[in-house]
Amino acid sequence: MNDKTIASTSPVGKHLSAIGDTKAASYLVFNKKKIELVAKIKIGRDTDNDIIVDNNLASRHHAVIQKIKDAYFLKDAGSTNGTFLNGVKIPAEKYVKLKSGDKITIGNMSLVIA
């Protein structure tokens, strides 16, 4: 797969300037561990992911957290059971901005943005 950081000409890139400032996120809390947020984090059941979810409700390649400019965004990677942000299912293949305190749920596993 040939994923790239969102170009400024994309719909997300065009709307970044319209997004208000929020408290910056710097890490995830997963299984009581802090994981530093980097440019791109792949989440799923397969061993080639950055965060491996040992759960049958997770797809092999479930979701992606991507840094775009100075913010982090969550995208469901076409998973079977969906990705939830603060209890709300996010649309597949659409980027949703993350902020400190957000809870990402994949199957029965949760990650918290801090």
C-alpha cells in the first residue's frame, strides 16, 4: 500500500486551516503503557502494525492515526466492525481530528489520547 501524508490539495488539507486550536496530543495510553505519537501509527490484528490488537473484533489492518501538519487524525481503514471515537462510530476511510482525552475503541480494546 502506498499511503502518503495528506497533501494540502486534498479535501482534508484544504480544511485544516478552518479547524480550531485544541490542546495538543502527544501520546496514546494502551494497556497501561504510554506510546508516543509519531507521523503514522497503524493499528490492527496483523503483526505488521505498529499497535497490535489481539482481539477477533479487530481487522488485520483496522485503523490509522496520522499526523497532518500540527494535529493528529484517526482513520478507519475499512475495518469490518468499525472504529469508535468517544463511543461514536467514525465513517470508513475518513479522517477525524483527535484531541487530548479522546477514547478510541477497536473491538473491546481502548486507546486514550493524552
